[in-house]
Amino acid sequence: MQVKRISHATFRTADMQRQIEYYTDILGMQLASKDRDQAFLATKNGVLAVVLEHGETASCEKLAFQVAPDTELASLKRELGDHGIASDIHTDAGPGLHERLVFKDPKGTDIEIFATIDLLPQDATPSGFSPFKLGHLAFNVLDVKAMSDFYCNILGFRVSDWRSDVFVFLRCGPDHHTVNFALTHTNTVKMHHIAFELKDWAEIQRAMDFLGRHNYRLIWGPGRHLIGHNVFTYHRNPEGQIIELYTELDQMKDEALGYFDPRPWHQDQPQRPKVWPMDTLSDFWSVNRAPPGFGD
């Protein structure tokens, strides 16, 4: 199959209401739908981004991706079966969704594939800031190569960059990365961070002032990464999950050209997918690296 974009991620939470308040009151999303067991949150422009489910511990349980609108999910189900991957088609998909194909990736996360989705109503309620979309997720895993192979061979992702052989950046569209996999330092498989795209530098500044006024302190940033070159900031949500807000992520507009759109801060001209050395700085603007424990 050929995944076109990431749509939304599903998180378990022990405190549904607190998380709803964080995503709506702090991150500026809208509550699209809610029942006893689930809450669906979308951006202000009607794009589904986050699903919350009740659970004892905070974790990322599902990732949802869109394929081409004319794709037959039954055909994808048969192809997955040819690879020895069990899957099911569900029709209880949620607001704007009609059906989804569900299977597990090698680390046990549910992957949901759908072909069509309806935009939800736009929300013009003023807020401190508002993300465009869910941009990417990063995970700490035991076998980075196995995860990369699965996402490339089964879901049609492409490798954008490697950091040595311990950190891979994968894309399914023009964005430099949609999912990241890094070698765990603690022998624990878990989500590392969630990233939401903001409009521009001014929106990053607006977001930082808004977060500060509401006692959400940055744990790193603002800065500019070298791999991907996005302007970044990181903070933690009420359940301790790392949230990245970013802008200016590298773009590969034409896969046949094989290089990212030229930017003045690139290290190579043209900037192509490559293996970066292990000692590559994490922040282009500073000699500082990620704070202690950030990669765990």
C-alpha cells in the first residue's frame, strides 16, 4: 500500500477530562465528538488530530493514516494476508470516517488505514494559538531497522535520513518525517513525543507566550534541528508526554528529484536524504544538546 498522510493518533488516558481541557484550552483544538469511552479532537480548520480513550496509563495506542481515496480496503486486507499480517475492517470509525483497516505494527501499535474522511466543521472560537495538523510521532524501539523496514515495505514510507544506525526519519508525503524511530536507551518501547505543526515563527512565539502564561514551561527550545531543520519547542502535557510544536520542516516536493527544497540553513546544496554522523548537533542555533533524559 501507499500511505499518503498521517491523520490522527489515539492515546489512552486515566483522566479524560483533564486531557480534553489541555487539547482544547491550551493547544487550541476543538472537541468534535465525545461519548463515555472516547473523545475526538480536531484542529480549528476541521482536521481530526487526536482521539482519547480511557486507560490506566498514558500511552499511544493507535496511528491512523490515509491512502488514496479510490483504494479498496478489502484488497489491502488480502495483500496484508499475503505478508502474514492479520487485519480487520471496522465500520465504527468515528466522526468523518466511514471504515478503516486495522492491524498491528511490529511494536504492537494498532495501525488504522482509511481511504476517505470528511472534514469536520470549522471552529472560529478565538484561542491563544492553534495547530494546523498532527505532524509526526516519534517512538523509542528495540530494533530501529525492523521498524523502518516494516513501514517502508508494508506502508510505503520512504527514508528521509538516518542518524548513524540508531535513529531513522521516515516520510509518507512531502514532510521530512511523519514517524521517527530511535533506539531505546532503557530497553523500553514507548512513544517519545507527539508533534503538531504551527503556521510560522510568529505563531511559535505566540504559543510560547500562551504556554508560559498557563504554567507550561519549555523543556527544550526554541531551536532549529539540523536533521529536518524544523524550528522546534518541547513541553510536557499534564500526563508527562512530550509535545513538540514546530514550523519550517524540510519538504521534498518531488520524489523523483530526490532532494529537499533548498533552504539557506541547509548543510548541503542540494540537501538530499543521507546518513548523518552520530555527533550531529541536535540544535543548529546552539552547541547545547537535548536536556538530560530527553532521549529516554
